[in-house]
Amino acid sequence: MNEHEHVDILIEHGCVITMDPSRRVIDDGAVAVKGDRIVAVGETSELARRYRAARVIDARRKAVLPGLIDAHAHAGHAMLRTIGGADGDAWTAACEAIYTRASDEAFWETESHLAALERLKAGVTTGVSLLGGGDSIMRVDDPVYARRHCDAVVRTGTRSIVAVGPSRPPAPRPYTRHGASGQSETYDVDFERMFDVCKDIVDACHGDADGRIQIALMLPVFAPEHYPEVAQYEGDYRREAERYMSMARERNLSFTQDGHRAGTLDFAHRELGLLNAKSFMSHAIDLTEADIAACVETGASIVHNPSAIMSIIGRCPVPELIDAGVTVAIGSDGAAPDRGYDMFRHMWQCMHYHRRHFRDPDVLPHGKVLEMVTIDAARALSLDHELGSLEAGKQADIILIDLFKPHLMPMNMPVYRVTCFANAGDVCMTMVGGKVLMEDYRVLSVDEGEILERVSQVADSTFERAGLRHLFDAPRTLWGHSHY
């Protein structure tokens, strides 16, 4: 009698889309998991002979994929997504007011729970979250806010790369701390304080929860040709670039920026030394040949956010970047008034966005966009040795997509069905590091209802504190007009 090797979980009889180097799609496939690692991927008949599992998961009529990766989003935004209507300036101003003056510890913890919960239910097992946004306004006056964000992710069970760095100039700028008993204190925070806080965040949080929490560093993009008012702060940018990149090198941290445009990548490389193999730069619209060459030379990656407003006012040249050999990932840029963390939506948007530009339906094959939210995204984040594909030795981050639904029939062409027809609501199981966090659509790691109730309470108190309830009003031109 053959001896069976014991494993913890055997997922069997699924359509396994491996994303491995051969891009195998195994019609009656299985994945064996022991501890937090994948130990084997192959035909169900083969793995069932080799392994005896403490638990067997039947994946019939389901696709089995590596957990999806969202390579660019913003902590804080999930609580603000419903406000402002079409007025982007009002929404950005609200972000600044809330992130610096109206948010407390409960806001950052509750928002993190909400975002992690949405990602978990959408099959996003790893997500990048900048600690703030709204044109580079970061909550870096005190490390406690990053700690609260990370604590919520840890409890939810997913992975987060939290990007921290200084708010955009000028500095000092006022921040307000709110105590538990209702008292508040406003104080000025300069670049020195922001740097010290970022260093404290790295020391306290990087590598937390067995590596599920990682810290990346970031800086606002220096773009005087697009925003002339920043030209006067070039000295500040150069000084902070040197300090943050030095910290990144010392701690082997990734580096990111939000909002690159024509010419800014080339400048960031030549003048600031920000591009290297651990850099992933977001948006990157209307790039010049020199910008693309800088990415090729340094090995820096690009994160494309096809559903974002920046992709309306300009275009990230994704096919051109890919053809040049640059790694390109997809990010949600979530959450915001018009988008969330559904990476299926962003894959679909990415394909149609660039096909429309070239007026060519052959641009960006379905398999490539799936790579951009799995193995290519992992490579952009310098995590492809651990994540992004179903391979023996990698972390057991696995999702199941229920294919037995009217909009996902008939039962053929699984890659096309996943990229063109599936949505976040079709993810029925999510596993991270060998732990099942959601099964049969039910979240197991946290109390979903309790989190949603908490979100409403904290959001109400935050908007009251900020004096921004008027942003709930519907725009006058919401109905019956061709433009806002």
C-alpha cells in the first residue's frame, strides 16, 4: 500500500488557473496546502493518490486562482467614497480636511476594516494602501494611525503593503489629534517630524503578522511643468528624496509614488534617484520616450489605474510599456466616488480602455490582464517569489470563483469567463497563507455585520467633526443634463 503524505487542505476537482511560468490551466485540477504553503499543484487524480488531507474542499464548477493583487489604493478613501458627487475638487479638499484635522484613531482602524473586508470578499488577498491621499496628504503626524490601520488588516487576515511618506509641501502644516474623551489638539508638523514618524512606522509595523504587513516608502511627485506652484519647493523634494531613499535602501523597502505624468518619471530618475527595481510608480499618464526608457533602464514598474480620473485626463501607455519590457500591474486607485476594489471590473476596464484608444480589439489579451492582477503585480511589488501564482513553495493565497452562474455559462473558456464576465460577487472562497478567511461567501475571520455598523457610526461622527455634511447633497445637474 502506498504511503500518503499528509497535508492540511486539498482543493480538488476545480479548474485551476495556475499563473505559473507555463500558465497551465488544469481542467480537473487540485492544489495541496500544508501550513501556509502550497506543496503541490496538478491533476486531481494525481494529487488524490499522493496526499491524505485533514480537509478536502470540493471545487467542482469553480475556478481556482492565486489571490488577486491590488497594486495601488488609498487608506482612508473607503469611508469617503460616497461624498462630493462630480466635484473632484470638493472631494480632494474633503480628503485633506479629514486626513489632517477631522480623523481620529477610530476612523483609520474602521476604514481599514472596511477596505480589507471589501478586498477579502472580492478575492484581493494583497493590497497596496497609501496612508492617505487626496493629492498626497498623508496621516504621518503620529505612528498610531498606521498602527491602527495595520491592526485591522491583521485581524481580517489579508496582506497589506502600507505606503508612508511626507505630505506634499508646504510644511509645516497643521494636524489635529482627537482624544477618546472628545478633547482635541492642533499642532504644526514639519518634514522632520514626518520623517521620524515614517521611520517609527517602519520599525513598528514592517514584517508584522509573519510578513503579512509590509511598509513601503513614498514621496509626492515633483511635477512643476504640470503644477507650477510646486517649483519653489524643489529643494524640499531633493532633500526628502535623499532621506527616504536612504531609508529604503537600508531597510530593503519598496518605494512608490502616486500621480506621474509626462516627463516626471525621467526627472525622478535623473535628478532624484527614485527609480530602481523596487520602485512601482502609479498612474504614469502621457509618458514620454525618456520616461519609458527610465523604467527600462532601472527595472522600475508601473501601476496602471484604468478606472481612475487620471486615466480620463490622460493615458497610461500600457501596451507600449509592456512591449518595452516594463512590468505593469493594475491598481484600483480605490476607493473613490466612482470605484471600489473589484479587480475584475478594473481588468475589464483596462482591456476596453486601450482597445478603444488603438481602435483594435486585439490589444491586451485576456491572459495578460489576468497576469497584471496576479504574477505581474507580485513582480511589481517584489513579491513574485512568494505570491502571484499557484506553485509549490509559494504562499497559499488562493481564491475560488463560482462559475456555475447564468452570467458565467457555458462551462468553457475559463480564462475569458474570469476576465470578461466574473465580478467580485462571484468569489466564494478566499484563503490567505493557508487559512480560509471566507467560505461559501461567508467571512470567517471577522464579524462583517459588526464592521458595517461601526462604519456608519464612525463616518457620521467624522463628517460632523469636519463640517462636511453638505457634500451629501446631490449635484443640481444630477438629472436631465449631459454634463455636471
